[in-house]
Amino acid sequence: MSINKIGIMPLKRIKTEGGDVLHGLKSTELDYQGFGEVYFSLVEQNAIKAWKRHTKMTMNLVVPVGLVKFVFFDENSKKFITHEIGEKNYVRISVPPYLWFGFQGLDSNPSLVTNISNIPHDPEEVERLLPSEIKYTWELL
């Protein structure tokens, strides 16, 4: 799968008294591939969670709290693409299956990564590599 298939969608942030409302994903959007589950990952500053890829799951990644750097690796072209998303760049990244990815917390407080996936998590459809198995230089803050 090519990294050109990654979709970036700006998300609405609606100002309300007492706290904002942050949109995530609607069933009417083109990136919507069905619903399997929503899960959350906390990531500390400089913590790196890499590398994995899903063989069936389409991920819809949102960071409503903090700032996270996502790195995607295209095995065929040997190219990387990065996106920093979070409170100040509030977007959703839609990721099709078969792309290697990792992520790193950039905020001084823990960041919250949300994955709205099209299928429930299944450990049998996830492939993993050690961070050293894909050569990428992670910058520490």
C-alpha cells in the first residue's frame, strides 16, 4: 500500500462555554469504512511506539489532547511521510491497511491518540517490527 493513500481531514472544533466540542468521524464521510471499535493510547513526551501495520484494519487517527508525530513508511518506495497532529493541528489521519507506522509523543504532558477503526482489534491481523528494523531517526525533545 502506498503512503499516497493516507487521507488528512481537517476536523471541526466548536467553541462552547465550559469546553469545546471536537468532531472525530461521521458515517457520511468518504473516509468512513465502517465501525469496529474506538480505542485510545496515551503517549508520554519522547515515547516512541513503533513499528506496526494492520493487514485488514483502516485506522482513523485523531489526537484531541496534546501533540503527536506520526511516521508512515512505504516499503515499496522506501519513503517516509510524517504528520504532527493534535490540539493545534486538529485533523484526522485515515490510514489504509499495509502501511508501517509509528508515533511519538511531543507534548510535555501525555497526549491522547484515538483510533476509530473499521474492525475490532485482532492481534492476528497486526504485524510488528522492532524500532531498529526500520531505519528512521526519531528526534528527542
